[in-house]
Amino acid sequence: MAQHNVIVGVCGGIAAYKVAQVVSTLTQRGVCVDVVMTQFAQQFVGPLTFQSLSGRRVITGYEIAAHDYNPTHISLAQKADAFLIAPATANVIGKIAHGIADDILTTTFLSATCPVLVAPAMNDAMYKNPVVQENISLIKRRGVAIIEPETGRLACGSVGEGRLAHPDRIVESVLGVLKARA
Ligand SMILES: Cc1cc2nc3c(=O)[nH]c(=O)nc-3n(C[C@H](O)[C@H](O)[C@H](O)COP(=O)(O)O)c2cc1C
């Protein structure tokens, strides 16, 4: 069976470190993982962590190879079998709900035609905020699969809904999408 290509878009939330486990497991399961990070994500986890775990260069900004004119966000999107955004911040969820493409992650999202999975993670009040809920409903209606967050202790100290789904659950969701496409 041909190797699957998955883009993992990492946003600037405290749960970014948990996505290292997701990238590691997917890679060990034979998936070719391209990690795309927002600028804020790089404040939480260094690209070198994802590069080491995926065995691939991490995309942290716009780039065009010297030998052709196919920007990275287009070439990645064209070959992707699935696109996972985790942890998905309130900010990126809002941007993708409204077609804003002002960084490499959100531009890649707009360019992608493969199935997209979004795993939100944020403070419980942020998660319950009607604007965030409406944005989630909007992208869901357009076919984005939401990997629902869990209820529990949050990094900010409160207890509530907004904890990133367990890495195993995220991996199984991605593998489920790939299996359906095989
Ligand atoms: C310590 C800290 C933790 C944060 N954690 C989250 C989070 O879990 N979820 C979230 O949506 N935003 C979180 N934020 C806010 C985002 O980092 C902020 O909205 C940023 O603009 C997101 O950028 P990005 O969406 O381009 O990655 C946090 C901010 C700080 C300073």
C-alpha cells in the first residue's frame, strides 16, 4: 500500500507539546508527516522536536523552492491525504471559519482538498464562548471533522471542557480517515 501523507498543523496553545506524541505515533505507523507551525506554536515547542520525530523538515513560513514555482503550501496540500490541526487555537479556528489566510498554516488549509480534522484545545471559558462555538459549528457544517476536547484539569488551573483530546484518540481519528481513503 502506498504511504499516506498527512499534514499536521500546530497552533500556539499549551497543548502543542502533546502533538509531539501524535506526530511520533503517526510516523511510527508508517505515515509521512509534514508539520506546519504557526509563529505562536514555535513559542511553545521548537520545530526541531517535530523535525526529529517526523524525520522531515518542519514548515514554519512561506517558501518557494529555487527549482520551481510551486509554493510549499500548495505542494503540501496537493499531496496530502489528511490535514490535522492540533492543538487548534480559538484564533486559527476563527481564521479558517472565515477564510483568513495570513500565515502558512491557514493558507495551507485553504489550499487543501483532503479531509480536515480539527482538535480544539483552550481554556473552558474560551471554548464555551459563543463566537468560538459558532466558528466550530460553521467549519463542521462545511465538512471539517472536529475531534472534541475533553473535560478535565486545564493548564490555566481551572477544570472544564477544553483539554486537547488524548493523543491516542487523535491518532485513531487520523488513521480512520486514511483507512476510509485507502
Ligand atoms: C501561555 C499561553 C497559553 C495559551 N494557550 C492557548 C490555548 O490553549 N488555546 C488557545 O486557543 N489559545 C491559547 N493562547 C492564546 C494564543 O497563543 C493566541 O491566541 C495566539 O495568537 C495564537 O496564535 P496561532 O493561532 O496563530 O497559533 C495561549 C496564550 C498563552 C500566552
